[in-house]
Amino acid sequence: MIERFFNYWVQLSQILRKRFAWLGYILVFVAISYLAFLVFNNWEQLNQIPWQKYWVAGLISLLVYLLSLLPQVVIWIRMMSFHHKSGWQDFKIFFQGMLLRRIPGGIWHWVGRVSIYSGTTNIPPKTVLYANFWEWILVILIGVGIIFTGESIYKVLGPIAVIGTIISWGMAIGLAYKWFPKTRSRSKRLLESIGWITFYSVAWIMGGLIVYVFSRSTETTNLNILSSIWIWAVTGTISWVLIIVPSGLGVREITLTTLLRPYMGTSSALVIAIAIRLVFLFADILWGGLGWLIGHLMQKYFGPKNPVVTISKEV
């Protein structure tokens, strides 16, 4: 059933890209227009903001962004380790994929991963597609679980919010569990699945810390760290869901601005949303390029001279 759904999703995404490419341009136009309206409506306030105070927050955020990548790359290498002899090659490909994120339509970094693995390993392309899909769903499920833990959600849903968190994280653990070979013991599969969920949760928390760091640069705000993590979970989950939509430019900024407004006003919220976007853009280029270079050098000088690549069975 999962395979049928996956094949259908891939075919549907290809059809949408070919026949409804204009949808991405409409979304871009709407997002940019809305952001332009916010800038115009708050131009005087924006000019009064001391931009220099965000430099420190930006530098800290770059380091936090790197910390959020480390658990993700560990999981990716582990995912691929069941299909070939993993190592610096997987490390390099992960960061190469980061550089492809900025191509309109986030799904293109999936295509990049598939093409790179197809050209350098004997792993079937469909296996790499499955790995991308597994990663995508896991991150979304964990994000949804964090959203349900939010205080505002609990006030509205009560015990249902707790159930939502348990279901979301339970599904994530089950999905991770299914990725492991059946030859491994059930206890090891379960423990490592929980470990994956923990690692991805750390990545989500790092994103929330970035929002918090920037918010502390604003003089008037009552945003605490737990609310920052929740806001980022909502913002990031929406962004991940829309990765299948060609070019979701501006959606994250609109969502983040809307959620931050009650804590600091529209002007500061908009500045922070734009600043975070620029930091993430620079971080993808910086860490993606540096990670690719490190992986390339490590593979060249310390990797096996004649690596033996095992032919993987498809998931």
C-alpha cells in the first residue's frame, strides 16, 4: 500500500510540474505582494529599527543552524547504510542536496540526490526516492507532534492535543521502525527508531532557538523559548508540507510573521522573518558548500581507494 501511494505521489508531482507550473508563480506573486504590503504599511517603523543589532543574532543562528544539521546528516547516513557501505560519500551527498534546496520547488534536491547516487553507487534510484520520502514524512510527523504540545493548542483541544502528540510521534516511530532490515532484532529496531525521532526533535528545537535568539534582539517582546519552538514547528511543518508545491517562496515568512505579531508587533515580526530567511539562505550556501568540500576531501584522502559497493534491495 505504501509503495502504491509513493508511486502515485511521484507521478502526480510530475504531472503538476508539467501542467500546472503556473501555480507556483501565482503563489510567489501572492506571497511577495503580501510581504510588500506589510513593508509599505510599516515603512516608518522599519526605518526606525536599528538593523545593526541583528548581526549577533545572525552569527549565533548560523552556528545553531549547523547544530540542527548534524542530527539530520547522521540519520541520513544511517538510512543509506542498510543499502551500501556508508561513509563520507553519503555525508557529501547530503550537503550537496542542501545546495539544491534553493532551486524553485524544494523537491529538486530529491532529484539531485537520486541522480548523484545513481551515478556513484549501485543503489536503485527508487530506494533513494523512498529514503527522501521517509525523511520528509518523519520530519512532518515530528513537527505535528510538537505543534500539539503547544500551550495554545492544549487550551483549545485539551486531552485531544496529548493524544495528537502521541499519535504523531507513534506514527513517526513506526515509520522509522519499518525502514530497518527485518534481520535486526525488534528491540534494536525500536530503540534506534526512538533515537531517530529524538534526533529530529533536536533539529526542530534548534530552529526554535533561532527564532528565540532573533526575538531577544527585539527590545519589546514577551516571547519565551517554548513558544519560539512551537512557532517554528508550525512554520517549518507548513514549509515541509509545501515542498511538493513548485516554489513556495514567501509562505514561511508570512506564517512566521503572522505568528510573531502578537509578541512584538508587525514591524519587528516582519524584520525577523526576513532576517531568518536570509540567514537560512546563507547557511545553506555556507554549510552546504563546506560540508560538500569536507566530504569530498575526506572521501578522497581517507576513503577506500577501491570501494566495494553492494547492490541494494529496494525497500
